[in-house]
Amino acid sequence: MKSTRLGVISQGLAMSIDILPIHERTIIREDWFINGINVIGQDVTELLGVQKYEIPIEGGKNTKPKGMFPTYIVPKTDELRIQAFPKLLEEMKGLPYVMRIKMDGTSCSIYSFNGESGVCSRNLELHETDGDVYWKIAHNNNLPQKLQDYCKTIGKNLAIQGEICGPIVIRGGRNPLNSRVDELFLFSVYDIDRHMYVDDIVAEGIAADLGIRFVELKEKGDNFNFTIEELLEKVKNVYYLSTKNQIEGLVIRPQKSTYSPTIGGQLSFKIISPDYLLEED
């Protein structure tokens, strides 16, 4: 959330529990004040009917949904902002880490599962149609066939996940990479059989084998020990490739795929640049 006051960043809103439905309000008051149960941190997104705003993507008019995103095959891509989940700093502490540039585009997942291929946007699996930007990217790189062949060779089922960047993404009348063509930047590879993401260095190698660009590395280290304030400093004055366009932020993970009890999945989070938020506004 951004303040309507120009130049002021707001990433939260404090409100009374009176905005909740009366039934839930009563339960919370009883648990908190009578039973002594700590309800701080309770997720009330669905109760309030709050939905995440997705910026409309140009070029997706020919997209034809095949069904909802196949979460039984691969998890959706959605990095959590560290300001909302500060506990993740403790989980990361002391671990070898990577910080990679968060690309500003639209999420795309491609899978090969038991000989079948699929292409997905952030929330949907998609039929193959002429003019669909997700399938266009997949076919430009011959990815469905390449991924199937690769999976046969290694005897695994895999899903690759990345960000499509280029003219498809318009922010304030421009595309952040100043590129003339849409391109997929890989950021994760999911081992469907083991129900886990592969290590960062393995994912980078698979990207090379498939002929796809991997997201740019900002920093790698042996011992993560940073505060939110220090991470915010790391995203200042960092630009996309050869442009002068401020990056959206960084995605930070352990070098080796690690389970997070807080997330209930892969330990990974993002730090968003305040300069980017102001620039986007």
C-alpha cells in the first residue's frame, strides 16, 4: 500500500478490529481478552474480502484459460515481502545465501509431468492459442519439447518458473528493461517428484542446459546476517541490465533449498526498493 501523499512510502495500515465481521470480532475479543490467546498475526485477508491487485498485462488478450493453476504439480510463484514476515530473517541467519535481481514482468511456469507439458500464467493453466504471449515465449525457446527431452534424460519430472519481461510489461509508459522483445528469465526449478525446489546453483545449470537466461546475481555470501534496513540499502541505485531503470527489488534465498516453518515451503523472500515504488507511482 502506498500513501496518497506524494513521496511517502506506506507498507501497512493499522485499523480497529471493528472492521471485521461481528462474529469474528467477538471470537477475537474472547480469545484475546478472556482466554489470553495471542491472536496477533492472524490472517484476515479473506474475511475482509481483500484481493491482491494484479497490473493488467498487455498482449494477454488472446489468453484462453484451461483451468486453475495446477498447484498439485507445482506451487504458485509469489515471493513474500520481508517487512511482513520478519521472522524469516532469523531462519536465514548464518546460512549461505544468494541475492538475485527481482525481474519486473509477468510470471510464467512450464512443466513436464509424466510426459505431459503445460504452460501457466501466475494464476491459470493455459490452452495453446495463437497470440498467447505465454505460449509464444514457450515456443520461441522450444521449451515444452526441450523440457520433456531433458526430463526423459535425467528421469525426473520438473517445472521451470520465470518472469517474462519486455514490451509485454508497461510501467508508467515504458518497459523496465527497455527491450524490444519479450524474454523469459528463469528464477526457479521445481522437482515435482520430490516436492521441493532444487538448489540455486542446480537451477542455474538447468537454465543453461535449456538455453534460457537465469536471473542476474546481485550478491552471494557464506553467512546471512542482515537487518531489513541493511537490505533496503542493498537495493538502492541498482538498475536493470544496461538501463537506468531502478530494479523492483531483490529475491533472497539460501544457496541450498531450505524448508521454512513460517512459510510452510521454500525459504525465500523479497525486499522491494522504496525508490521503485515512488518511481512506479
